[in-house]
Amino acid sequence: MKACYIHSAVSISAQNTFETVFNLSESKPLTSRKANSNHPPYKTYIAPAALRRMATGVKMGVTTGKKALEKANITMPDAVLTGTGMGCIEDTETFLNTIIANEEAYLTPTSFIQSTHNTVGAQIALGLKCKAYNNTYVHGALSFESALLDAKLLINTDESQSVLVGGVDELGKEFIDYTILVEDQNNGVKVPFSEGASFFVLSSEKQEKAILLNSLKTYSNLTEQEIPKVLNAFLLENNYQTQDIDAVICGNNGSVSDSYYNQARAVFPITTSQLHYKHLFGEFFTASAIGLFLGVSILQNQHIPDALVLGDYSKNSLKTIVLYNQFNGRDHSFILLSI
């Protein structure tokens, strides 16, 4: 079975992660309950005529996908895989509002056609004229991980030489307000709800600064008490012990389910750097893709931005990182990266 390497990682997020060299020293705190992405000049990557018809998520996905391929010096991937929790919610809202306003009559199909979850992957393929395997995963907070697992298996089994894989979600304008209302009433997510797109190029070829995607495991349901056992088993399967891990990146969002992360962090010794990121990037179904982007960038640059550190300890030499994410006690994912 072939090894799987990450050759490039690109992200559009609530911070300026797209244009600049990886550096969060100028990151801005998110103060509102909703945080839009810091959008780059899309016209550099998308023709103006096509750009006008694209929803926010499609713009973000197409642009990050193209730049990830450019950084990896790939013109045509062997597969395009996308994960999304809400798909193109902006067009969904537009279509539903039109149904109500027109009393279900005189409807144009445009918004409905563009609202499907696979629109991002389809637009990437159309732009590249890529007829290869193309799939979209809609699995809640495991949407991105499901796409990543598919991509890793394609590389491991030598079915593909290079795979473009990413996660994307947009805020929309209305549905998110109901989500916030429910979370506030239930003492749920405290970080802002946000949006973003992160894409990666995976390959079996080891290159300079390529990051090894050792392993990925997902679970639909786990109890807090099971976290230490599952995490230790995950590491042992890959011939690692807790003291071998230099940093652990958790998806804390301020909700009561952060207790799961407390259980995970307690597994590691004090010398392991404890990191979090959703206070800077917000929460959404595929926010874990930003976590992977940060993990890859940290290993490539051998630098942990102070804004990510949760606690007082931060290592200088970094070889291995574990990422753990879950949402409301469900959809658990563990990812192991190394150089």
C-alpha cells in the first residue's frame, strides 16, 4: 500500500489565509455571531462572466481548488472530491423564497439547479475540463473527513496519482440565523458561525515539504470516557505513543461538548503543544478542513502561531501532529500528520 502525502494546502477563511505567507500574527478576533470569509479577488481565478452566476461557496471552492493545483504543479487531477455540510445554501434560500413569493408559480429553475451540494465539485471539473472520478460527501461534521478518506484510499491503493480534495461551506443569509437561535437557547456553540473553503492535493509521491497523511479515523458516536482509549489505540495502530506527538489541534467551539477535547488533551504529556483554532475561524460543518490546513502549514513552516496556542507550552521542533474534531458530541474524527 502506497503512502499518502499532502503536497499543497490552500484555504479561504475568516482570516487572511489565502494571499499571505502562513502567519496569524495579524489575525482579527471574531466579535459577532456570524463571520464572513476574507474573500480574495476571485476574478484572478474565475472569468467574470462565470463569476457573476456563482454563489459564495462555489467561488471559494473553485478558487482554492485552482490555487491548490497550481501550488502542487498539477494541471489535471485524477479525482476531485468535495465535502460540504450545507452545500450552496444561498441558492437554496433564494429558490425557497421565490416559491413563497410567487405562490409556487412562474418559477425559474436556475437557483434550484445551482443549489445542489455537488455544484462546487462540478464547477471545478468544468473549469478544468476534468472527466475523472468526481464525488461529493454530505455527512454533517464528517463531510470533509469522508472526502479525505476517499482521497487517501485512492492514493493508498494506487488508483490515482494525484487527488484534489477539499471542504467548503457558506453562511447563507437566513438559515444560519435559525441555527444561531437554537444554539443560543441550548447553551451551545459560543464561537461565531462562519464559512470557508480549504482544498488539498494528495499524492503518493514524496516531495520536499510534503506532509505525510498517516491515518484518518472517524466515529459517529463516542462517549467522553471512550476518548482516551480510542485515541491511544489510534496512535498505537500507527506505531506512535502519546509522548511522540508534538502538537494536538482540537476544534473547541465553547459549547458543553468541549469536554470531549478536555479528555483528549489529558491523554498527552505537558510537553505536547495544545492548539485550537475555531475562535479565529468560526464553526461550520467543514471547519475541520481549516484545522488540517493549519496542521499542514505548521509542519511545513515549523512554526506555531501564538494565536493558536491553548496554554503556555509550544514546541520549536515539530514532526507529528494529531487533529481531533467533533460536533455536539457526535461525528468524531482523528487525523495523524507527520514529516
